[in-house]
Amino acid sequence: MRCTFPLCLPLLFHVLLLSLFSIPFVSTVSIHAKKQSQLPNADLQPTTMAPSETEVLFKIMESMSSDQTWRVSYPNPCKPGSSWPGIECKPGSYNFLHVSRLDFGSSPNPTCKRTATFPSQIFTLPYLQSVFFFNCFTHTKTSLSFPPNSLSNSSLQQLSLRSNPALFGPIPPQISSLKSLQILTLSQNHFTGPIPVEIFSLTSLVHIDLSYNMLKGSIPTQVGNLISLVGLDLSYNSLTGSIPDTIGQLAMLQKLDLSSNSLVGSIPDSFEKLKFLVFLALSNNRLGGNFPKGLSKLQSLQYFIMDDNPMFITLPVELGMLVKLQELRLANSGYSGSIPPSLSMLMNLSTLSLQNNRLTGEIPMSFGSFSHIYHLNLSTNLLDGVVPFNANFLRRLGRNLDLHGNPGLCLSSAEAYSVKIGVGICSRNLSLSKPVKKSQAAPGLSYSFFLFGVLGVFSVLQISFLL
């Protein structure tokens, strides 16, 4: 039977439709199954390290610590359940585990042997993100060094070397090759020489601590390049010169500690831009001159420590506008004039230290309203008048209140026996702001009695003559 076109058209369409749906479906399933067979099992977690990385790690541990026979006791350093102490590992490429963190020096981490020297191979571990050496290099003199090859592939984000008395020499400029570095802590070592300018090319840095070393020279102006910096501690070195104006560019800065150096000049006016600054320590330098004009703009400031500087100015009224202040330390700096009453607005103060200055006048009455004050030292000044603190205030502070060395200060008789604060008792006439001393009272009384006696004798003689 011949099939004419009009009659066969529905049949042909049906066959074509079946072919379109059936053939691709079979092909897709086959291809998908083939691909699945080629993929690694996603449920399998890596348990081993790359042999080259393991060998570098063994060499580092054998040079640093004798706590274990590392190759025998821990042949697979990153193996879950039996990994080394002080080590963290993360899965990475090629189904291997990679060391991401190493800690040395304090229990439960591996301790360092007396002959330990700084292992520069540590910078060749490509996946290492954090390394800590605490109290490691204590006997054998060593230095911070880098391998000769490039470190462009380094993943290191945190480098911490603290309390290593045998770690000597300069901070190497090659540290700038650690492009991922965010936290650099090199405190309490014996680093010498200038701060390398190259450090300030690491724009990813958020924290630098170079404190308690023997660094010299000035603070590089390039410090202003680190616009992400949150903390900068250069304290307890031998740095000279002035504070760079470029520090004002560190808009995110929260902590700045430049104390115990030999810095000169004044605090730059650019400091007014440090809107997030919480902690500012400049004590024990050679700073002088006036405070920044925009001092009152530091509205986040909670700790202002600036003892032992030759300031020789009056205390600025603007200090009272830093309402978040908890500690204000301005001792031994030659301040003169009266204590600004505006300081009474600092109701969050827990510590106020103004001792060893040349402050005059009375203690502001409102100081007695400080509800959070724990330590108040106004000793060795030229203050006078009645101490404006009641018995409860005196008892609360106890020995943390020091007013000695102010000859003109006195305590009312009502509060005199509450606590010993280094001042005498006021005279009965409380309207007098200065206490009466025996050495001053005796000559005045002798002269009065002498004058009365002379007048009396003269009157008796006059009466006798008239009679």
C-alpha cells in the first residue's frame, strides 16, 4: 500500500519527534556518567602533605625544637588526630594538606632549644599565613633573614617575633616582599638601626609593633602611606626627630604609642584628623609647644598619656571636651596656671595624674563629683585652698588619692580624720583658703601682745601724771 504525502505526514512528524527527544537524552546521560567517573570523590578529605613541603617543615622543626624526634614521632605533621602541637593545616590544591600556621616558644606549642636560630626557610612555605616565635631565640645570637629567592608567592599575613633577647641586627628591607602581610609584631627584641622605609610600601598592614628594641633615626614620613593602619607602636626605642605630620593621614588609626623615645617638637596639628583614635601615648619624650588646635576633635580618645615632656605651658581648656577620656596623665611636664574647670566635664575619668607640675590655685569644686575616679594624683604642685572632697570620696579613693607637696592646701576639720592624703588641717576660719601654720602664727601674736603692753604702760603713766 502506497502512502501518499497527506496521509503519511502525521506519521513522519511522530517519528521525528521521538528521535529528537530520545537521542540527546541517551547522549547526555552517557556524557554525565563519563564525567562523574573522571572526577575525584568529593567526600574524601586530604590527609597528607606534599613531600617537598613536609621536608621543609621537618628541617625547620629539627633546627628549632628538641621536644620530639619529629620525623619518627610525627611522620605526617598535618594528619588529623595526630598533628604536631603548634601547627594548623588547611586543605589546598592537588588534594594535599598545607601548613597555614606555626607557633613556637610557649606551651602547649613546641619550645625552642638553646641553639635555635631564625629559620629563613619558613618563608618558603607557600601556604603559611601566620607564624609566632615567642621567647625562642634566647642564647644563640641570630638575626631575621630571608631566603635569596623571591617571595612573591608568599601567603604570610601575620609575622610575630616577641621577647627574643638573642635576635639582633637590623630589620631587613626584604620584609617588604611579604605583600600579604597585615600584622607585623617585632617587639621586645634587640633590633637596631633605622626603621626600613620599605615597610611602608606594605599597604595591607593594619598593625605594626616595633616596641622595646634599639631602633634609631627618625620616623619615616612614608608612614602616611599605610591608610589601613589601625595600630602603630614604636615605643621604647631611641627614635629622634619630630613626629611626622603624615601620621594625620592614617584615618583608621585607633592606637598610637610613641612613648619613651627622644622625639622633639610639638604634636602635629594634623592629629585632629584621627577621628577613631582611642589610645594616644607620647610620654617620656622631649616634646614641647602647644597642643594641636583641633584637639577637641579627638572625640573617640579614651587614653591620653603624655607624662614627662618639657611642655611648660598652661593646660588647655579643650581637654575638657574629650568627654570619653578614661585616663589623663600629664605629670612632670612643667604645666603652670590653674587647673581648668572644664576638666570637671570628664565624668568617665578613672585616672587623673597631674603631679610634679607648677599648677596654682584651688582644686575645682566639681572634682568631688567624679563618680568613676579611682586614681587621682595632684601632688607636688603649688595648689592652695580647701580640699573639696567629702568623707565618702576620701574613703573611696584611699591611698589612690595623693595631694602631698602642696603647701597651700588644707583639709577641713570635718574630713581631717577620714584618710591621710598629705595635707594639713585648715584653721577654724574656713573662709581662709590657706591653712595657718604655727611658724606664721607665733610672730603675729607676739607683736600684738607687745603693742598692747606698750599702749597700756603709756596710758597708766598718762593717768598718773594727771593725778
